[in-house]
Amino acid sequence: MPEAELDVSSCLERVRRGDDEAARALFNHLYPLVRKIVRAYWPRQTSQEDLIQSVFVKIFSKLDQFAGQAPLEHWVSRIAVNLCLNQLQAERVRPELRWADLGEGEARALESLTATTEELEPAHNLAARELVEKLLARLSPADRLVITLLHLEGKSVEEVRQVTGWGASLIKVRAFRARHKMKKHLETLLAGDES
């Protein structure tokens, strides 16, 4: 049986009045969105749940600041993205990616990608995704964000502007530079295989 659509505005009012059931309903409504954002921007799965909880703590502690001028999901997305970026910025740990760091499947997927222009074999899709995640992890948080939103999630520049608050020119320039950095990291990785 499909879940009934949540009346967000009445749910928000009930949460503001201290209704625990409404808070649970709001949490359940927003959890898939927050989880998707955290998974997209946070490379280490082991601490994703902690970060998701931090996002919800921030959402519920700042709920009185939500004015309702934009959809709740946009407001929540912005909080989640900013918290992920802040966490990544605080860590500033981007270890060098070497050929030896790749798993067997990732190495085969990379070899397939560079050897042919044909579609990647289905067996290598997961390994290719893991490789892309490793290349993304080498980027700054802002670069990773713009690549993920534009290229992995297929959002338009306008949609990225709404989520990040950045101007369209900044988004385009940042995306161009991030793609260039990823290409350089991949070239370095491939060059390491030959030595």
C-alpha cells in the first residue's frame, strides 16, 4: 500500500508545537533526501549515518527559521549540502590515489574504459562507480559537489544554483576546473600503472 502524501505545512506546525509523532513523520519524509545528499558528498560510508544524524539535529534545531518561501526540501537540501561541505573542509584529507589502491575490479574497469569507446560491461559498472568515487574524493568539497550535482545527478545549472546559492558563472567555471582535475588524477593514475 503506497504511503500517504505528507502535508508538510501542517506537519511543520505540529512539530513546532512539540508533537513527537509529527517530528517522526517529518523525519521519515526527509530521510531519503538527506541520505541521498550525504551519500553523494561523503566518501566514507562508515560515518554517513553520523553525518545524517547531524543534519537532522541541525534541521530540527533551526526549524523555526524556515520561512516557507521555498519548498522545505530545498531548505533541507541546502542545510545537508552545507553541513557535508563543512565536514569535508574540516577534514581536508585527500590521500593520493595510486594504482595499487585500486581493487581488482576497479583496475579492470579502468583498463576497459581506457581501452575502448564501447559501453562498459555490466560486470564492471560497480567497479567503475567506485573508481569515479575515488577520483571525486581527490577533489575539494566544492568541486565534488558541483560534479556530483551536474554530472551524476543530472541537475541543471539553475538547480545547482538553487541548492548552493552560487552564481551560474561560478558553477560553470568550477565544473570545468573540476573535470580538468579529475582528468589529471586519472592520467596520473594511468601513468603509475606503466612504471
